[in-house]
Amino acid sequence: IHPAVFHKEVMVTNMYLDNHPVTVQTLSGGKAVIDKTLIDSRDFYLSHEDNTFSFEFSTMDFREAENIHYEYRLKELSTLWSSSLPGINRITYSHLSPGSYTLEVRACENGSYTPVKELCIHIASPWYQTTIAYVCYSIILLVLGMQVYFYIKRKRREEINEEKLKFFINISHEIRSPMTLIISPLESLLKRDYDEVTSKALRSMYRNANRIIGLLNQLLDIRKIDKGQMRIACSETDMVCFIRELFQTFDYQSEKRNIRFTFEHEQAELPVWIDRNNFDKVLLNVLSNAFKYTPNGKMITMFIREDEKTVSIGVQDQGIGIAENKKKSLFVRFENLVDKNLFNQASTGIGLSLVKELVEMHKATISVDSHLGEGSCFKVDFLKGKEHYDKEAE
């Protein structure tokens, strides 16, 4: 007669990884599988590579061991018990996925069961499935997504700018011919004698017509630069004389608006290698902006300075200045310098972009020092001599 309850305890007698017995010294993934003796262990730590393992159990009742069989299950995977053959005390699990599992085991002898033995088995995730790895994946995907977003945005912006430029170029070709036909008669009329009011009106018409031609030429220059067709031909030029000639272009505007317009230079002559036909566009654009954003009665100063290696040409104004958030886009095509200039004058948004392109073609650099409400200083720094130019630029 057998008792209804099998008064024995199931004990772990052996554990195997790849058919090698586990001891306190056994490592899996660089970490100990157990931290105490096998018989006292309840937690087992395995790497994802050691996800196939075996346990051997015993009730330490050797009288009729062949009549004892073991029932077992992993709670997380099944509610049903699996059963070993009588006398077989070894169970094996193969290729378990990473995670934590509760192994329940009980021994049975002639319908009587021992208390359930619980073991916790922890299988670590591979490094590429860890929380840190997923965080890294998320960051990488976020960065890639941002790169794609900004690429698409930049591409779209370039396409829009290209469409704008094409539109302006087409308009330029349409307007340039009739404007040239307007200027020729005006030049003839200016040679005649008229009363002061008529002469002043004709000069204003002639000056503004030339300004329109200049804006149209800037658009055509931008297209040449984009297509790599713009070339510069540099020659040694007396910058003091060159600037003085351009300076006189703004005499009428400075007098009309009571702006003190001065030219500061220490040398009577200062030779610099430039392309005269293109560098005048740089100075005219910078001066035009200075007058556009400087209130009446203020001051604008042109200056030329030199040191051992460089010559600096600059324009300092007492205008409204440039906001900090606008400085990064100063030389970006189709970006306006400020939201609104003093006189609501139209702007193509290409002037400073062309300036930067032409300055760089001269192997020079342009810098801006400006604070909102305190005016601006645009400065171009040239290297002396001509050795820094490509042969075709000389």
C-alpha cells in the first residue's frame, strides 16, 4: 500500500550545457550560470547562445527508482504537464528564445506526487536585442529620418530656387532689350540743355534704368556661376582710385538723404589684383544695401586698410543692423536681409549671394559684423599679389 502523498522533495542533481556539467565555476556569456551550489540554486543565468540545456532530478529515494517518473512544464509556454518515462530523470529544452522562464517539476510514484519544484531560468538577449541596442536603433533611425527629411527639404528648396531663377532669367531676357532701348535715347537727351527740373528728372530716369539693367545682369551672372561659365580675368588695379570712382556713384543719393558718406584710406595708391568688371558688382551691392538700410542723416564709411599679407576693403554703416537669427542666411540665395527695409524697396534676394560667389572667385573672404539697431560692417579681405590665383584668372 502506497501513501496518497509522495513525501519526498525533487532536487536538482545535474545540469548540462552542450553535454558539459554545470558547476559554480561555469560561465555563460562571460557570467556565472549559478552563484551557489547546484542543489541550492533556484536561478540559472544563460546567454542566448546557451539556450539548449538539460536538468537531472532525484527524490533521493532509491528503493524503486524505476517506478518514479517526472512531470514538468514551463509556465510561460504551456499549462499542460509533460511526462518522462518511468525511471528517466533527465529533461531537455532546446533553442528557447531569450526571456525568463519558470520551470515546474514534480515527481510521481504510483499516482502520488511530490510538491512542485520551481526553477527560474533567465536567458539573456543577444546584444542586438538589448534595451541599449534598441535605444541605439531608435537614435540611428531618428538621425537617418532627420537626414532624409532635411535632404528632401533642401532638395525641394533647391528646386524652388531653381524655378525662381529660371523665372527671373526668362523675365530678364524679356526686359533687358527694351531697357537698353530706353537707355540709349536717355543718353542722347542728357547731352542737351534743359531746365534744372527736367535735367534732374532725366538723370533720375537714367540712373534707375541703369539700376534695372544692373539687377538683370546680376541674374545672368548667377546663372553663369551655377553653370560654371563665369570666369574672372584679374589685373593689377589701384584700389584707391577704383573705389573713388565707385564712391562718386552714390554722391547724389548721399546728398539727397543727408547721409555723411566718407572714404577712409591712408595710402594714395594701393595695388590689388582684381577683375574690375566683376569686383565693382561686389562693392555696388554692399554699398546699395548700406544706403537701403541706413536712415537719413546717418553715416556710411568706406575704408581700405592693409597689413603685411592682406588688403581689407569695407563698408561701415549706421543702419538698422542685422538680427542674430538672420546672419546665417545672409548670403543664401533668395533670402532677404531683413523682413522689411526702410523704403519698401523690392529685393531679388540674390545680391549678397552673388557678392559671396564673386568674392570667393577672387580667393578672398567676406565677413559681417552687425548688431540689431547698431549698424553693420561688411569687410572683404584680399591676399596681396597674384600667386594665389589660378593661371586662367591672371
